[in-house]
Amino acid sequence: MLGGVGWHRQPRRLSRPLSGAAVDDERIAKNPCSAKSVTAPRPVQRRVVPLRYDQVSAIRGGLAQRYRAMVDLGAGCGLRQGEILGLGVDDIDLDAGWVHVSRQVKLVRSRLVFGLPKNDRDRRIPLPDSVALVLRQHIDDFPPVSLTLPWENPADEERVTVPLLFTTTRRGAINRHTFDDKSWRPAVRAAGITPTRATGMHALRHFYASSLLDAGKNIKALASYLGHADPASRSGSTRT
């Protein structure tokens, strides 16, 4: 996706220095890119159309049993994909009804590591009874596996061990790219939905946000649950 962003911005980045060179060569009198009337266009924010409940349910049904509770955590608690993959059994208080998000699993130089959540912000999120029920069953069916990974930097000696809720069939940490290719996108297709960036696992967070807003949840509280620093800057945006 970086390449897609870079190529269409490149002409604008190059236009100013090229025009400056033309002034130096006395081919033009003034650099038109330096005029106060010339401003960069503002990026257009795309409106998010959340998945419907039946679509979320269909995607969940298309996943292997060991991964279905991931959908409940995304749609019912608003966790990011990496946060779900890094969630340990000790991070969940099934009786009190809270989820503590303190880490994620991410790729650094093609290696899986534990790291802080996005924006380096840990948070507590209410755990609905329906999701707690699913997690209890998941833990019974697929007992947590204690795995040790580097913290943030693969080269560091620091290691962290977490009893992960979600692992591969080989009892290893889940690589999100492999999961997306082998599990998520096939489930999306099976649900009759075209796999796109907008229908990635991140779409579950949009479903969660939409559900809470429809229920009248305060936007500041919602932003806190989602791990956003500024609720106003995220309203209506595709980036969460």
C-alpha cells in the first residue's frame, strides 16, 4: 500500500524543486510553486460503510472454529487485529467484564514480536456478557498457549512470555498476513463479499463503533475504548 500512496504524490513533491531549478537556469522568472495562491489539495476522507450484522456473522461462520472468537473481540470490543493476536488469558477479566489491552503482535523486519498497542496506549474496554460467554467456550476448546517473543525489536535480548488466546494449529503466534490470506479473505468471499482494504479485519472496529454510536454511547468514551487520542479527528474517517 505504500507504493500506491507514493507514486501519485511524487509529481507534486518534485514540482517545486524542478521549478526552482528552472529559475536558476533563467528559463523562467519566478517559481510558480512558491506563490501564496498555490496550496496543496487536502486529502479527501472516505466515509465508512460498516458491515451489517448478518455479514459479520457470515464471515465468522466461514472461519475455522479456533479463530471465530477473534470476530467477537473485534466486533464486540473494538480491538485491532494485532491486539487480538497479542491478547493473553490474563488480560481478560471474565467475571468483572473487562479486557485490558496492553500489547499487540506485529511484524518487525519480517519477524513476529510483541509490542505496545498503536499510539503506545494501553486501555481497558468493557467486555459484553455475550463476548465473555464466547471466550469461556474458546478457552475450554483451545487452551491458551504460553509463547515467548522479543519485545518491539527482534534484535533485543528482552523477551516476553504471554499465554496467548489465539495461536496457529501448530501452537505458534499468528502472522497477520498469513491469517488474512489463508483465513480472513476466504471467509469474506464465502460470505459473498469482495475482499478489499475496506473489508479487512479492521472493518470489525467500524462495526463496533457504529453499534455503540447507534446505542447512544458518548463519543469520548468510544474514543477511549478504541484507543484514539482525539475523537474529533477520527469521526467519519477510515483510519482507526
